[in-house]
Amino acid sequence: MVRKITATVLARNLSEVLDRLAIEREQIVIERNNREVARLLPSPSRLTALEAMSDLFRTLPASAAAGWERDSRAVSLRRTRLSKGARNPWDS
């Protein structure tokens, strides 16, 4: 659902509008003189690595999942610690 508000309403209620955007995850169209001038979109949700990977097991065949687990254990035995954080593979 897209909600329309005027620039004046946005200026007077910015905190409330941002709360609505964050909590209700709806798009907000900003209008000035009855013309659309901008859209506010909720940012993508941040997921933990566990949340992001939680459905992966459903897409992998059992043999691939077993191989992944075996390889992960082998890597963790060679290193004393895994690096902290996750690297975004799509960052250039």
C-alpha cells in the first residue's frame, strides 16, 4: 500500500512518518502542490547470517548439504578462529 502525504505534513511530523515507514514497511509518496515530488521506501531488512541462511537447506540436495558441513568443519580445524563478520560477495 502506498500512502500519500504533503511536504508540509512530512515536515511537521517527520519522526512519526519515519516510524511508520520503519514499522509498517509501507511506501510514502510526498506531494507538493498536488504533484508527486518524492517517494520514501523502507530500507531492506537486515538479517543475521543465520536468518539469511535459514532456508538454504531446503534448496540444497542432501549430498551438497553434507559436503558443506564437512568442508566447514575442515576449515574450522585448520584455523583457530573464523574471521568476524560476513563479507558481502556483491560488493565490488
